[in-house]
Amino acid sequence: MLSTLEVFTTVIVGVMVGVEFSVAFVMNRIFNALPEDSGQLGRAHGGRMLGAVMPVWYIGSLVLVAVWAIAGWHDPGAGLVVTAGVLLIVSVIMSILLLVPINNRGKTWTPDNRPADWKEQMNRWDRFHYVRVAVIIAAFALLVAALA
């Protein structure tokens, strides 16, 4: 049963990493290359859509890692799992303190109501997001190493 939990947790975290990596290095570049207001509208829609899904995914991943850490406490890779859990906690804290406030503003913007500094705010979000992606990639790598 523990091995099923380990694999399931690793897959869930891995897919989350893939989505966030895609946002950082694919979707936002596509949005930035779109003409006129299309990119800003795409970011606003993405902020609404992913803003509804990602909190559940982040917390769910953290819960799964915590259950794995507790259930496999005496396994050799337990320290790696605990460290991955700490990194996921860091990613949640980063999200709440740094990314969500910008996202909550950005998802309501239209070409008619966006602030003059909207691009700077999106660039700030992107920089924070790159760091968060690095943190969750590290967490994922530790989970994969714990499977070995």
C-alpha cells in the first residue's frame, strides 16, 4: 500500500511541476507574443482558471507527501520525503504571500481597467513564479530519489 501512495504522490507532484513549468516557460511566452491586448486577456483568463485549481493541487500534494512521510517514517528515504514536504510548504507560503496577491489583481483586469504598471506587475509575478517552479522541481526530484 505504501508503494502505491509513493508512486501516486510522485505522479501528482510531477504533473503539478509540469503545469507550472509550462506556465513559466511556454504559456507566458506565448501570451507575451500575442498582439495588442490578447496577451493580457490570456493571462487574466489563465489566472482565473489556474487560480481555482492550483490551491487544491498544492495543498493536496502537500497532504499526500505528509501522509507518505508519516507512513514511511522508518524507510531510508524518509528524510528526502520530509525535505520535499518542507519545500512544498515553502512553495505554498510563497504562493500566498507573493504570487496570489498579484494574481488576484491580474485576473480581474481588462484592457479598460488595468493599471498603467500592469506589465511590471506581471513581470514581478513571473520572477516569483520562476523561483517557485525551482522549489517544486527540487521537491519533485527529492520524491523521485526517495523512490529509489
